[in-house]
Amino acid sequence: MSSFPIRRMRRLRRTAALRRLVQETHLVPSQLVWPLFVCHGSDVRREVALLPGVYQTSVDELVKDAERAHRLGLGGIMLFGLPAAKDATGSEAYDEQGVVQQGVRAVKRAPAILPSCSPSCSFSCNSQAISSPCTTAGCGKSPFTCPASTPRR
């Protein structure tokens, strides 16, 4: 049994000009966001063993990477923090002196204007590395969004 079409129509792929004309996706550097991993310390640049070319950097090195991203014309950076110590509540995720918060401030002070975003997720900051429901009676919310379980500043 044959299936339709019997002949593969390649008329729209014949030349580079035609391919460009009917191309659906156009990727440019300004549409890309570079994920960066920031850690405590200074002059730190450690390669992630399982991800060649990906580094954990200190805040001072992060600023250099942000400037590089700006020079390359990237759309922005996304910061992921590696806390010095983890606890059950992931307190470094909302600490004003947390590593991501320091990184965001440093990037904003840098001369290159580059949008930066950081996930508010604190999985990497808590000791269980999971999001478990709040244990407050009947709440069922994440401990990071529940006002009853979030430590006060």
C-alpha cells in the first residue's frame, strides 16, 4: 500500500533563496538567554564536569561573562545560584546577601546594560533539593510560598 504523496515535493528546497523565503524559524543571538551559574568566592571559575564549557563562577567572574554576553549581542542572562550551605527552608534563595542577589546587583552595576533574570525556585538552596508541601495543618502549599512556613526576615 502506498501513502500520499508518492513523490516528495522538493520545489521549495531547491535553492538557498527559496529555503530562506519559506523558512519558519529565524534565530538570532538577541533571542537567546545564557544560563550562568554563580557561586560564593572571588576569582572562581570551575568547569562543571558533566557539562563541558559550562562554568560555576564567582560574582566578579559573572560580571565578565555578562559583559561578554552583551558584546555577543545575546538577549540576556539567567542566573542560577549555588549556595555555600543548604538548609531545609532554602533560606539563601530569599536572603538579601544570597549569591544570586549579589550577582544581580553586580550585573546591574556593570556598564553593559543586559537583562538578567533568576528563577525564584529554591530547590538548589534547600537541603532536600525537592519541593515538599507545607506541613502547616491543611495548607498543602509549597513551603516557599506558604506565609506560615516562610521564615520572617
